[in-house]
Amino acid sequence: MIVITGATGALNGATADHLLERVPASELVVAVRDPDRAARFAERGVEVRRADYADPSSLPAAFAGADQLLLVSSSDPFADAVELHRTALEAAVGAGVGRVLYTSHQGAHVDSPFFPGRDHARTEELLAASGLPWTSLRNGFYAHSLDWLAGPWRETGVITVPGDGPVSWTAREDAAEAAAGVLLGDGAYEGPVTITATEAPTFAEVAEVASDLAGRRISFERVDPEAWVAQQLGAGRPEGMVRFTLGMYEAAAGGYFAGTDPLLRDLLGREPRTVRDALADGSVHP
């Protein structure tokens, strides 16, 4: 039996959908914070259980009987994600889970300027120390994030960023499909595995793609980080979120998102979606 947490979210929800195309509903359980939001799975015959990392008492029953458990990483940028993940892993050990898979990130590193990367690295340390067989799905930076990280270039004609570097922009829907393939891979994937698109363009190169799609020149501008922060604060954005976002650009400049891997293409059996696809999906207009 496969237990999937976070299935009311876009990533693991899509993974559950892909699994239901290949296995009977009786072999799948979704464990979510709000079972009412998982009605679409219950209607398809999937057992729905309540699981909240912040409520340890909810987890033993949620994870019971799992041959494989897909743990979604905490999506709250201001929560103590590592402690939440620790709680979930301790419950998985107690429940006798056969194998844990965790939705990590390509930029997982204890020194990453992007603090979720540090959280992912520390969670992987917990996985390694758990005694359970484990797989860490190091997904590339999700391509739909370009909608806000590249800024309002459709209106301004400029992609303005406080740091630049290669990023293996990866479609979340591709990563979700790949996770289903890993879950059905009979334990063939151990430890950290990198799931990325096949290219890692810089923001400057993204501007070139945007220009081609828009039929006009979209220029690129790299600005001083503190000047960028001041501009964001002046626009009314919360400082915590601004600093959080700045870390992403700094990590890109440091090469933390630069690597690519053919595994995603192999798992999909086709070429992954590209930056061009992501920008086109964002309703590019001249």
C-alpha cells in the first residue's frame, strides 16, 4: 500500500492521480490535514485519512500499513519545517513504514542562501539517520515560479532580478508524474535522486525566450540586491517574504540550481516541459 501525504496540494495530488492510472484505488491512501478537501479521492474509492505533521497524534493511524510513504515537505516558509519533518519521520518509524520518499529540492544544501534548501538538506540527514529505506526526490525549481520570480515583464518589457544564474526550471506536473514512476519502481531509487528539466537557463536567457514568444524585445537587468529589496518593500511587500525571495536569486547565482539530469526524461518517456512551455502557459502577449 502507498500512503501519500499532501494530496490536496498540486504536487502530491497530481502524483496520486498518476498512480490511480496504474494501480487500483485500494492500493492507495491519501493522508491530508483536511479530509473534506480530499473528497475527489474518496469518490474514486481511495481511503482518506487525517494527517497533520503539527499534530503527532494523527500520524500513527495515518501511516499504518504503508509499504511506501510519500512525505510532502512543509509549504509554510515561516514554520519550523525540519521539526515538522522530524515528527513525521518518527511516526513513520513507529508505524513500521517500509520505505519513505520525500519531496526535496535540487538545491538541498546546508549552506544554501535559499533557506528551504537548508531545511531540505537537514531533512535528508534525518532520513539517512532514520534506519528506514528512503528516497529524496530532489526536484528542480518549479517552472511556474517564473510567473513571479521573473517579475511583470509582460507589462514592463524588462526582466529585473537581483541575482542571476542557471536554473533547471522544472514543470511541477512533470515532477509529480516522475514521483509516481519512482513509487512504482520496486525500490530502484535509493537516497537522493535529481529530477530536473534537461536545460538550466539563466534569467538573461529566459529574457531571450520571452522576447521570441512575445514578438518584441524583452530586456534583462540585474540590479543591486539591496536596491531591489528597497523597491519591493516600497511596493508594500512584507520584508520576510522579500528576503525569502532574495535567497532564491542568490542561490541561483551561486549555482545551487544549475545541474540537470536525464532521470526525469527517462521516467516520463518523453522530453520534459521547457522554460518556453512555462512562459507560453503564462499567457505571453506582445
